Amino acid sequence: MTNHSIKSYTLKNSKGVEVDLLNIGASIYRLLLPTSEGNKVNIVLSYTDLDNYISNPYYLGCAIGPFANRINKGQYFHEGKVHHLDLNHGKHHLHGGFQGLSFQYWEVDHIEEKQLTFSCFLPKEQSNYPGSLTCRVEYELTEGNELIIRYWAEVDEAMPVSLTNHSYFNLSGESSRSILDHGLRIYADKTLAVDEALIPTGQQISVEGSIFDFNQLKTIESGIHDPRLIPFKGYDHYFVLKEKSIKKTKRAAELFHAGSGRKMEVWTTLPGLQLYTGNFLNDKDLLAYSGLCLETQYFPDSPNYKHFPNCILMPEETYIHETIYRFEF
């Protein structure tokens, strides 16, 4: 497909914040904040060629689903039946498979100056999910410099659903600069233990005093060279939030760049988030550690663990969650 199929939409507030969205993957293409010099800087990583959003090998800025993150060996059991999903990440299922939400052209249902709603339909058995998925993602830019992302989803067969956004943030506004100097705080008391393929083992481990303890603001660089992270080249781990209530909007994380004074808060109704420090970015315009993701979502591989929060959406239910990114500059 050529990029004439890709359409861009812009949300603006009176404070000078702009968000450029794409219909491919319901993606955040650019997120612009004003500077004291009267310019604007883009604080998310973006492909220079819009056609790259069609294949989107790094999932830049896109909506992820039906299930964010990994499912071990692409299979899960539900009501006595084993379901086999796409194996699009070696021996495992990742981010909804080969035909997940990230790679779809979304419809625009509603658009205003500061609000846009995308919708998408995935037919039964796409990426081998047992049912069809109907979903909407609404982006709202507020006068309080918040970007609110609201998710709705319904299914016609019981299946795992966990939606997120995969934007890579770099608050310096310079994608050629590393995010290792960014300060990060995550309001989490546990992280999920994982194997060498980043598949959860089922254990939840206290972060206290470890390289995963971001309860006090500290730089990414302070822990990223720890030998335990060598196999993964950095952080690619799930953090379980202290506030356990699902559906309640709660503070999840704060990101701070001292050089510019820019700050981002993350609030969500979901039970945790995946921190990914861009370890495997490898492109002339996208270098390793040039952006980091804070992906609010259900636990990875949760369909295979009964003691993880339930992510199976039933036909009589509606998936409703939201994540808020709040900016100071």
C-alpha cells in the first residue's frame, strides 16, 4: 500500500500542545510540546517515512491488541479447550499477532479540535483468536495538558483482551539522545519474574532495594547495566502497581528530564505497566535507548495464570479502561 491510504489528524489545545494521530494502527505519530523559545519539540519517536507505520516493526505509537505483550507458546486454556494463537515472536505470541490492531486501518468515528475516536473490527479467528473483536480508542487532549486514551472493546466469544498504546517517549525532544538520563518513578511494589524469553514464570517479586525499585525517582542508567539485565539489553519488564483496584484511575509512573524540565505523569485504570527501554531499536533514525515505553496493560501471559488478574473478556461484558499522560513543561 502507498502512504495515500494513511491519513493524519491533529488535536490541539490553547497551551500549544499538539498530537498528530494516524489511522494506521490508531497511532500517535507526533506529540508536540511548546518550548520557552516559542518552538515545539516532538517527545515521541516517529518514523520519518509514514509507510513504515504499515509494517511498524517497532510498534511505534500504535494501539496494541487484542492482547498486549506475550503469551507463552501462543497458547492458553479456557473452559477445557486449548487455543493456539499466532507465533509471531519466535515460539511465542506478541502484541496480538501478525494481524493485530497495530497493522489495521482504523475508521474515524468522531473528531473535534481536541478529541478523536477511532474504531476497528477484527473478524473471528484473525491471528487465531477464537472470536471477533469490536473496539474503539478515543484520544482526548485537555486544557490541562493531558492526553487521555480511552479503550472500549466487545467480543462475540470469550477471549483474552488487553489493549495498550506503544509510544516511545523521549522528553528531551531529541530522538538522537538517549533516555538513560531520564528520571523514572513507578508506583509498584512488585515485578513479574520472567525467563530468558521474557515469559512470566508466575512469580511476583518484591522490587524493594532492587534494580526494579523505582519508588523513588532515579535515572534509567542507574540500573540498566546490572548483569541481570544483560540478556535483555535493558528493561523489558512488567511492574505490578501498589494500588490493586482495577477500573479505578490511579497514578502509575512519572518520567522526568532534568535537562529540559519536562515531566510526564502516567495514570491508568489497569493493574500495571510494562517498562521497555527501547533495547532493540536498530535503525538509522531509531537507536537503542532513544525512547522508552510505559505500556499500561493487564499482566503478560495472564490467560495462563489463574492468580493473575482475569483478562478473559466475555460476550456479555464490555472492556472499558483509560490511561492518562499528563505533561508539564
